[in-house]
Amino acid sequence: MLQEKGRDLAKKMGEEGACQFSDGWLHRFKVRHGIRKLDISGESKSANLPSAEEFVDRGTVADHTVSFLTS
């Protein structure tokens, strides 16, 4: 899904073909932005609310940035 969105954004920006959006690109993107798969179950693995709120705030900024770049 991230690779597909990356391709869509590159196309909208007129940069189609500038990046391959390979599995290596995806891995580095996830590491750079702290994206990881978590096994969420049980009380001991409950959500860290301050971190979740920070993530939502960062996502909102990213959404506005994408909107600005694509308009």
C-alpha cells in the first residue's frame, strides 16, 4: 500500500519513474519513519496513548503536506 501511494504521489508530481519504490525503498521508509508491525493483544500490550496522539499529530501534518504538494 505504501509503495502504491508513493507511485501515485510521484506520478502526480510529474516524477514518474524517478524512484522504483522497491522492497528496499519500503524497508528504509519504514525504518526512517518508525513504522512497524505490532502484535496487539492482551492487557500487557495495551496502547501507549501519548505516543498514539503524537503519531496522529504527525499524520495530520503529513496529510496537509501531501495536500499542499498535490494541489
